[in-house]
Amino acid sequence: MKIEGQVRIPSGCAIAAVISKEGNRMSGEMIANSMKPMHDRSNGLGGGFAGYGIYPEYRDFYALHLFYNSRSTRKDCEVFLKERFEIVKSEILPTRKIPAITDEPVIWRYFVAPLQSVLTSMQLDEKEFVARTVMKINTDMPGAYVFSSGKNMGTFKAVGFPEDVGVFYRLDEYEGYSWTAHGRYPTNTPGWWGGAHPFTLLDYSIVHNGEISSYDANRRFIEMFGYKCTLQTDTEVITYIMDYLIRVQGLTLNEAASVIAAPFWSTIEAKTDEADKQKHLFLRTAFSNLLITGPFSIVFGFNGGMMALNDRLKLRSMVVGEKDDKVFIASEEAAIRVMEPDAQNIFAPAGGEPVIVKVKDGAF
């Protein structure tokens, strides 16, 4: 058996995604099955999924998914949570015991609402409050990791091949209007439960194929604004960058894409639309430390939509297809064909050009 570090597959990792523009809910079994033809892009050191619209009965509450290394760690963390949140439901996250997934931590799920008295005393809006709470737990509570914290969405990840992770988390029992998936082939970082993709903060999630050569510069910049990279995987920083650009700075999806996959200076200078040129000059200058260099293809999920993006040189594969109200994204067309054999309009997005798909207003 190959051991991590003994072999390197530069184009490894698999990503897949599906979204219904009409907000129709789909079984998680579909996205889990899509990973099977891409099995060899992973090595069993991480797989995971994010589903949106999966908790309609608790849509107004933040769904916190946590890994704990022991029962005592869970009890300590719950004391902390009760000081900050009303916990409307607390339960072990349902799983299915299978031989392919071993050494699982204690996995718990909470549906919570921030206490208004705490929000008032801290003078924070609830999203900032939840984000800070996630950072505090992941930084200051050894053995406790929040790996999902959005409303009406959830992340499910583990050490294992993604198709096995889907069975383990019983994804066939969930339905969502949008799903993303990832199979890991870690090259520079350890394979462990918290380091599997997707990485999330609030309702934002990232699955990523590639490597971030600019990681240290990206991390140093983003940590100046209260984010902490604790999960030992470079991809984590992309999630925080997107949260900072969109939620904190108020950039649009297209503008955020133009920061992390910024056009070359020569491309900006060649623009004939002066207003467009000035906008790109501003973004490239103001957020220069958030340019992500190195090969990557990512799918960024959020409540109501998703965005697919390649690095500006397109050094990682990614294809898009559609059928009826659904849009499919994957590292390989074979994965799309598993989800929809009759998918049409298959194309490969250009480097640095985002593909943005949104659910129609009011559909979810």
C-alpha cells in the first residue's frame, strides 16, 4: 500500500458539484455516486461533501457540526456553547458503521441561535459572532473542531474515499438543492478528519483541487483580521479569504474572483473600458496579498448558489454541463455523466473566468 508522501500526483484530488436553479432538492446519494469514476484521483486520506437546503425544519438556526476527540472535550465545549447560544437541538450526528471508515472521532450536531444578550454586549451582528465563536473553539479548545457552521446547510467529511464517506454519513437520507464533493490526494499536508474538504465558515464552503504556493502570504494577511488557520491544510485559507472579501468587504462574486485569480497586469492594461480597467487596478492593488498563486480549481458554495473557478493559467481540469434546471461541475466529465447521462453543453471554463450559478429568488 502506498503511504502518504511516497507518491505524488500533481493533478490529484477530485471535485464535483450539482445545483438546481429551481431549488429542487436532490438526494445526497447522487453526488456521492459521482465520485466513483474519479476514485483514482484520491488516495483514501480524505473525502467530504457539503449540502445546501438539507435542514429545512431548522432553517433559521445555525447548524454546528463538531469533531471531538473525547466525551470530556464535548462536555467542556457544550458549557462554552450554552454561554453563547440557545441550543434548540443537540445530538450525535447519524452515521453508518462501515469497515472502510475507521478511527472516527465523536461527531456531534447542534442547532443553535445566538443569545441576543450576548450579541448586544459584544456589539456584533450574528454572523460575525458565529464566525468568531468558530475561530475561538478551533484555536483555543484542543480536541474540538467546528467543521460546519451555516444555516440550512451542512458539511460531512472524514478520512476515507469520498464514496465511502457518503455511505458513512448516510447521505442517501438527505436532500438538498445544491451539493459539492471532494476526494483528497494530499501532497504537502497531513490527511486527518479536520483536514478533509470541504472547508467552511458560516454558509460558505470550498472544495479545491490543487496547491497554493502563496499560502503563507495569504495566511499572514487574513490572520490580521481575526481568522485563524488551524486545520493544517492550505485550502482552509481560501474559505476565509472568500468570507473576508464577500461578507466583510462587500465585494461581489465576480470581484472576489478577480482578487484570488487576478488578471495579469498586461491583461488589465489592455482593457479598453476605462472604468473596468480602474476597478481591476484597484482590486489587484488593494488585495494583492489575497491573490492565490499555484494551480487550482475550486467550487465555492453558499446559500442560494455556487461559483466554480480555475486559476488564471487553468492548470487544473474542470468541466461544466447542464440539463434542464441543473448545472453540474466536476474534475472529469465522467462524474457529470454519472449524475446526468444526458448532460448537455459540456464545456471547460477558461482560466480565471468564474462560472456563477444561483437559485432563483425564493426557491429555497
